[in-house]
Amino acid sequence: MRILRKLTLQYLKMNRTRTIVTIIGIILSIGLIMTIAGLATSAWESSIRSAVRMSGDYDFLLAGCGKAVHSVGLHGRKGAGGV
């Protein structure tokens, strides 16, 4: 292990410019990956919020019940989930 560490440090000292450019490249690539992941997560959450805003956050939908839903008092309430 000591030989490997010694050779590694010697190589890094001989090629300082390449080492610095490599470290900067790694830092930039990690930042880019994190930015893309953040944008993807934000777009996903935005699409979910848009779907909830357009169609509500129902657990289930009572279709074709007509006046029965009016008499229970669930008509027009977003997210009403119990009858």
C-alpha cells in the first residue's frame, strides 16, 4: 500500500495541471448531475400539482349518481372521499 500511495502522490505532483483540471471536471459534473436531478424533480412535482389543480385530489370518483350525490352534499367539494 505504501508503494501505491508513493507512486500516486508522485504522479499527481508531476502532472499538477492535469490533476487540477480533472478535479475541476469532477466537481462540475457532480454539480451538473445535481442540477438536472433538481430540475427533473421540480418538473415532476409541478405536473402533479397541475393535475391536482385541474381535476382535484379525489381518492375515488362517483360517476353517474346524479341527484344522490347532491342530497348527500358531496357535489362540488374537492377531495370528498366518503359517502
